[in-house]
Amino acid sequence: MQALEQNLGYSFKNKSLLEQALTHRSISGHIQKNYERLEFLGDRVLGVAIAHLLYFAFKNEPEGSLSPRLVELVRKETVAEVARELKLNEYIKAMPKTLCLNENVLCDVMEAVIGAVCIEAGFEKAISLVDRHFKKHIEKSAKPKRDSKTILQEAAHRLQEVPVYELAKKEGTEHEPVFYIKVSVKNAGTAVGSGKNKKQAEQDAAMRLMEILEKKDGK
């Protein structure tokens, strides 16, 4: 675990807390021995930490520019990428072992580690951890990305239509829900996106439908 702690830049006094953050429910269904509760906390801490960092990193930007940055930085793909950079996949305990490379699991474990740091050392240390490992991703977002739903709204307006969003299904547990949102634009197409909450799923669905529309336009 020393090598992992060096990667993290944080040394746990309570090693069992780090062990718990790395343990998938396939190894232990006991709520005090797997990462689910820590992931629940870490997910919220990550959101607040990123919002805090963006607030000070982009002092002259309005809320409308900060929000899409936040969405991009807390999305599953970004968090899983940070987990891979820290080589968390080499330390995750899960069966089968292929789960250690699963994007959802990598994202959850990264959030669980953030939650574990918050529990042991407090919110300031958790922010420092997020700052250290998400900083380059924050710097990548030097140009604000436009909100996917706004882009789709504008594209639909040109077609004199309005995007319609509806919940397709919900999977997972109460602690680890996955929402699937279907978005449709009449005479243009439909797409389904997923996320840990409805807002993320709607953004993902809008992005996927825009990709479909752009391919159509390119033909």
C-alpha cells in the first residue's frame, strides 16, 4: 500500500479505511467492509471540491460557464481516467479481476478514496487530494465547454423542434443508482444517455444525440 499512498500523496493512519475504499462488494457484502458508503460520501465531496476549485481558478467566469466545466470534471470518464493515472486498478479487490478495469468501478473507487481521506483527515485534505490529481484536467478546461443540452436545444430550434427527455430506466442500488435518459428530437433522431443522476444522464443523452446529428450532417 506504500506505493499507492505515494501515488496519492497521502498516507493513511487507519490502513483499514484505505482497504475498505478498494474493496468491491463482490469480495464483501458487509457495508463496513466494501467501498459503497465511502463512495457515496466521496461522490458528494468530489462535486463540492471541484466547484470550490473552479470558483477560484476561473474568477471572472459566470455560473453558466462554470457549470459545464463541473459536469465534465465529475463525469464517470474523467474520474476513471484519474483513477487509472493513480494506478488504482492494481489495488482494487474484486472478483472477477476484470472488474478492476471497469470504468464504473474505477470511478467509484476513486470517489471512495476521496471519501476515506475526508473521513480520516477532513474536508480540506480531501480538497487538496482532488486539487493535486484533478488539476491538469481543470487546466485542460481553460476554454469553457458549452452545455450539451444547450447545444442540442439550439440544433433542435433550427429544425423548429424541441428536445424531449424521458426516463428510460433506472438500475443499480440506492447508493449506486444509474439513470438512463432517452432524448428525442422529432424528425431528427433519438439517443439514450446514462449517469449517476438525471442531470448527468440528460447531458450524456444530449451529447450522444448531437453526435448522431453531426454524422448525418457530414454525409
